[in-house]
Amino acid sequence: MRWKNKLLILLIMLSACRGREVTPLDSEKAGVKTLNYAHPESLIEVDELLAIQNNEDIRIIDFREREAFDQGHLEGAIPLWRSDIEDHTHHVRGMMATKSEIEKLLSSHGISSKDSLILYDDQGNVNAARLWWVLRTYGFNQVRLLNGGLQSWQNEKGEVSIAYEPRPEGSFRFPLRDAPHLKIEKDSLHSLLVAEHGTLIDARTTDEHSGKRIKKGAKTAGRIPGSINIDWAHAVDFHGTKKFRTLEELTKVYKGLPEDKDTPVVVYCHSGVRSAHTFFVLTQLLGYTRVYNYDGSWLEWSASEGAPIEKDSTTLILQ
């Protein structure tokens, strides 16, 4: 009977080995964890969201214009847009709304402080990252971006709905302690860069950086002197999956940054939206620890009397 026992042991061992095999589906489920990002928990993949989307404390926010939302969105998603989180009393267009205004907004959409928020859009998460940054700046950390946004959801056959039923009033309050160190004001920008030899990134297009293109609202074309141009869109597969690029690819995109990830880095764009996306990439994916988003960005800088401006191209494109 010994040979039977040996055969049984062998079969058990083979079965155990098969159980440890990593199938293609298992690899996909691992999602962002396989990409070695600094903080992969700030992203969520479609398969994980499919598994938890009906949980009581999960709220999905579709951060696109309402017209796009009405044409199709993730089931149960809440519609919000950039204009909803702007301070409309500020003299600079697009500045982040106050803490109390954001609390009132989220409460009105049935969101409570205990909820975990999943954000997405259909533009490589450039808009969703703006809301992510605002929430994190006010101290709320229970927020993640859906990697690839709506495109990934549809590619994985996730259901899309045109129905929307507003939720009952919620009670959202930010933590008592916010994180003001995630942003920087105009007056502090220059002194930080000079005193600590920091790096200034312009997350706009090459045409905007050179001065060839000027977008609506800016007083003049050009750039902040000393800034290096790294278009935010290089961090995602913008014309494909809309997902964030791998760690190796991102390292190449941002190869001009200091190797010391404790060195201060300031990011800006036209109105602090694209730079919020770059902020997400630098802090959550690449692991830089001292990154500041200049909220006023070019809209404020170009309108500030005496602010130094560089340009190396004739402005030909008004947008």
C-alpha cells in the first residue's frame, strides 16, 4: 500500500503547485500593484471597482461636463464638474473653492465623510485629478482615481447607464487638519525655488510654454522664467488606453527632475488643472515628497504686474 500513499502525496503536491500558478486573469487583478508605483493605493483598476462598486460606503464621481455624463456614465455615479469646485468670487478664474463650499457641495450629492470616493473622467484623468488634489489639500485622503477612466471601464465591459437619481442629503465634513503644503501661492513660489534650488515644471503644451499659443483668460503668452516643459499628457497613454504609463516609462518622461525625491518641485499650467495631474504623478506614482501645485498658475502669473515672463515664439494661436 506504500505506493498508493506515495501516489496520493504526489497528486496533492501537484495540485498545490497548480494552485500557486499565476494565470493571466490573476495578473490583471493585481492591477496597479504590479507596476511598482510609490503609492498604488491611490489608483483603482476596473476589476477591483467591479467587485466593490455596490458597497455601502463607495461613491463614484463622474468628473465630466453634464452633457457627457447624460450620454452615459458608470451606474450610480454622481455628476460633478470643474465649475462646481471653483471659487467664483476670486478675481482669478478657476481657483479652488473654499473648504466649506466643497463640504456643502459633496453633502448635497449624498456624500458623507465616511465614504470612499472613486473619481474618473474620459481624458486620462486630467480633470478628475484636479478634484483629487482639492480633496487631498483639504485633508481628505479616502479618494482614488480609476486608472484609464471611462475608457477602461468600457473596455472591460463595465455597465454604462444614462439614468441618474440624486441621492438624499449627506453630511460631509473635512478633517480638522488639512494639508496646505500641497499648494503654493504666487508670492512664495520664487523664494522657495531660489532658497532651496527647487524645480519648476510647466505642465502645458510646448506651444503654450514657448509663447506660440495663448489660452483664453491669460493676459499674455509665455512662461514663468526657469520652468521646464513636461506636458502632462506624456504621463498617460493618451491616444490609447488613457492609463498611466509604467514606472519605467514615467521615469524617462521626468528624467530632467532631480534624483533626490525630497527636493522641492513646483508645478503649474494654465489654471492649476493639468498641473494637479502632474502633482498626482510625481507624488503618488514616482514618490516625490515635496511637490506643490501653483493653483493660480498662468492665469494669475500673466496678470500680475511686474511678474517676470519669458517667451521665445511669436504668438500665433489664440485658444
